[in-house]
Amino acid sequence: MGVVVLGACAAWSLLTATAHDGRPEGVLLAVLAVAAGHAAGRIFGALLPVAAPCAGALAGLVLTLTVPHLAPGPQIVAPLGPAGATAALLTLSAGAACCAAWTAPAPAARLAAGALAAGITVTAAVRGSVVGAAACVAVLLCSLAAGRTRRGAGIAVLALATAVVTGLTWAVAGSALPDGLASALEGGLTTHRIELWHDALHLAGRNSALGVGPGRFGDLSATAAAATPSDGKPHSAPLQLAAEQGVVGVILLAAAYCWMLGALWRSPRPTPVVLTAGAALTALAAIASVGDALSFTAVSVGAGLLAGLTTARPLAREPALEESDESGESRVRAG
């Protein structure tokens, strides 16, 4: 199913680019990054179910600390320009560390992985990524609650949360919210970003079938053209796809997210691990709805890697989440 969804995303971007002389390279790179990350996650998750997510969490943390373009700073579309990539990468890193904590067989290892997750959250706050710190805290809280939550119910709540955030983004772009709520949201999102969203929705309405072509939003948006500097993006993944690839592009983006949730639901890993990863991916979806986080290859690789790590079937058993009953059979706690 993943091959079908990602293949369809790549094929549709090429089709819409051909129709409107677009530039599909960014979409193709993102698809390739997710696929590569997912494949690597499945392999290393099977071989090293504890060490691999810890290494991924550390890699994400080091990347945000050492790569200047991911660091939050003064941006014309603050607070979620490149800062959105920082928030997304730290959120995925915190999720990976929490998954390692649930998987670790020894108390000391669980404590170390939990400390890593807490350290990533503190780093987000120290770096000034308010959104990243909030998202990391949300992932930590969801991870703590995951041990007492049924898998199906948890997945349904995560899907609903993503739908709500996306719906609010669309409502803001269409000026469909009450004045009071719209004003409150505008204060956090900035007027410039909302104007970009208006342009994206306008372009999507004029070209609902094929969009205007991948990479062409900056050429056709008056708001983006007037900004200096401008990255040519509306800073919202669903709105960008709606404008550049039409309704089908949005459906394919939703299908990719649903594929990840479906893979987690069917995963052989324990429920706390599955729901923790789902919470991190849902937080990423929320950040991507109001920012351009998915435009960064590191974020796309991280999302695929986390999904792969938590859907892999480990070659060794996971004793940390199992206990034996009187009949000698094993059962999974909170699974």
C-alpha cells in the first residue's frame, strides 16, 4: 500500500507538472526521502529495536543544533518558516526517544531514553522553538498515556486531531471563522502567512483539477511576489498541494498520512510504541499544516524513518513490555 500511495504521489506531480510546465523536483525528492527513511527504519527497527530509535533521536537533535538553515530566527513568515523544520525534527526525535524507552528491556536503558526525550524537549525551548517545545511536550504526554489506551481508539483520536487542524487551516484561508477566533489566530500566524493562504485557496479554486503546477505558487501569488525575500511557498502543505496539484494532490497527501496510521495500527509492535509514534507523526502533520516543514528533506526522511522503526518486526523479543502469566504464556502489557 505504501508503494502504491508514494508512487501515485510521484506520478501525479509529474502529470501536473507536464500540464502546466511545473517543477516537480521538490515533490519527487520528498517522496524519495520518505521511502528511503521508511525502508531504513524497517531494516534497523528489526535489527536494533532500541538502539535504532535512540540513534535516530540523537541524529535529529544534532542536526537541529548544527545546521543553521533549520534554526529558528527572524523570518518574514514567522513563527513557522525554517523554524517549522526545527520544530518538526525535534518532535520526531522526541517521539523516537519515547519509543526507545517503551522498547528498552532494562530500567536503566528506559531511564536513559526517557531522559533523552526530556532533553530534546528542553533543547526546543532553549533554542526558542515554542512550537517545537509544545509539540514535544504533547508527544511526551501522549506517550505516558499510551500505556492505558486502546490502539484503535488512540489511532482514531490522532486522525481526528489532524482533521481538525487541517480544517481550521482551511477555514482561516477561506475567512470562514468568526471574527474573534480569526483575530486570535491571526495574531499567532501573522497577516502575511494568512494572505499567502488566501492566495493558495484562490489558485486552488481556479484550478481545482490539476492545480497550477508544482513549484509555481510563487510565480502566481501576488503576496509571495511582493515579499522580500520570498521562498515561493504558501507555508501550508495541504494548501500548497491544493494550489499546485489540485484536489487529487490533497487526497494523495491525506492518503500518505492515512497509510502511516494504518501501518501503525497493523504494526506487530506494542501499543505504547505505536501510539507514541502516531502522536509524533500527528504533531508533524499539524506543524506541516501551518508551515513548510515538509519542504525540508531531513523532516521527510525523519517521518519515514520513525514510521519504519515502529512498524518493523524485531528479530528479538521485547521483554520490557511482556510478562509471563501462571500458565507460562506471555502477554503484552497495555497492548
